[in-house]
Amino acid sequence: MNSPGHNNGYQTRFTSTKREMTSTLIILGSIIILLLLALPAHAGGIGELQKYFSDTAVKVKATDNPTEKREILNQSFQTMSAAVDMAKKSELISQNDGVGLARFSAALQQKQDELAGRNGFVRVPDEQLNAFSDYVVQDSEQADQVVTISVVTLLLILLLVVLIVR
């Protein structure tokens, strides 16, 4: 009655079910950990974006020459725009991220136009360049409320900015 074959069948099914359950728990646990890690990564990414523009504002305020201030701001916008354009072309970018990047890109272009006085904007006066750089920092702080992109896209943009700057 207690044949070894009968026991093995039950034990094999139990072991197989146990393995499947363990695999499922590992996968579920991994997903939960990734989600928990994504929140600080997103916050850190937004912080890095703000830091990028904050560093630009510091450079702008460090010089008294309005031409240099404009060049610093313009170069900052061009670098970020180039990174966003490269990110848009990546296969990692979802359709929703593409929409968010298009909005962010349009906002950057609007700031460049305002700085230079193009496309219906009045050129930022020389004496207001420091305030304009502060405005750009404040606007980047609010960007996460207006533009929604994934953590992967944000990190890709930041990586591209680092590569472009170097």
C-alpha cells in the first residue's frame, strides 16, 4: 500500500507546487521592491534636474557680463534640449513619455525664445538675467507636476546631459 512510487508522485507534485509558489513570491517581491525603489529614484531624478538648472543659475550669477550670462543660459537650454531630443528617439520611451518629453521640450524652447526675444517674446533685459535664471530653477521644481515621464526616461535624460556636458 505504501509503495515508494506512490509516495514519490505525491512528493513530486508537492515539491513542484512549492517551487511554483516560491517563484511567484520571488517575482511578486521583486516587483514590490522595484516599485519602492522607483519612488526615490524618481524624486532623485527630479532633484537632479533641479540641480542642473540651479547650477546654471549659480554660474549666471557668478558673472557680471550680460553676454556671458545669456551664453550660460542658452548653452544650458541647448544641452538639455539635445538630451531630450536624444531620449525621444530611444526605443525605451513609451508613447506617454513621448508626450511628456514633447511638453518639456516645448517649455525649454519657450524659455530659449524668451531669453533671445524670438517668436513673439520680449527679450529678457540684461538686468533681469539673474531673476530669469531663478525663474528657470523654480519652473524646473514644478516640472514634475506639469510633465509626467517615467523614471527610466528621466534617468535617461540625466545620463545624456552628463554625457553631452563632458
